[in-house]
Amino acid sequence: MPEMIALPATIEMEMKALVRDGHYANLNEAIKDAFRTLLNVRPELKTSAVIELYKEGEISISKAAEMVGVSTIEFKDILVNRGIRREVGSRSKK
């Protein structure tokens, strides 16, 4: 089940105004666009999120590299630079 979030009243009002003005089909679309924009403006946040997904075994190292936009070797270097040890072997969820 998706986790519910509470937006500050002002932000919710502004986003609903954008929906009413036709910029978005609904509030969910506005929130998704805002999050994508955040990750594009702050790529270090996207890298951190992808690393967490990788560490939790949700994605493979090749998928993680693809999501960050680097080669697998470059992603391995990112992990090393952040002091993260790679686990070698199967990472698939059961």
C-alpha cells in the first residue's frame, strides 16, 4: 500500500491551483513532476537514493549504474568513494 504524505497547507494549495489551471491532470502528477525535478536539480540526491536501493538489494549494480547515468565501473567507484562495500553474488529478492 502506498505511504500517505502530508504536504504543508501552502504547498498543497499551490499545487491544487496548478491542477485547476490545467498544468497537471491531478495532484499525484504534480507531486511526481516536483520530485523528478528535485532529482534533476540535485543529482546527488538521486545518487543517494539509488545507492540505498542497491544496498537494500532492490536493484542490481548494472541497474543502479543505469539509473545514475554512469557505467558499472563508474558506479563501483562511487560506492568505493562513499565507503560502501559491494557484496559479490546474487542480490535478487526472494
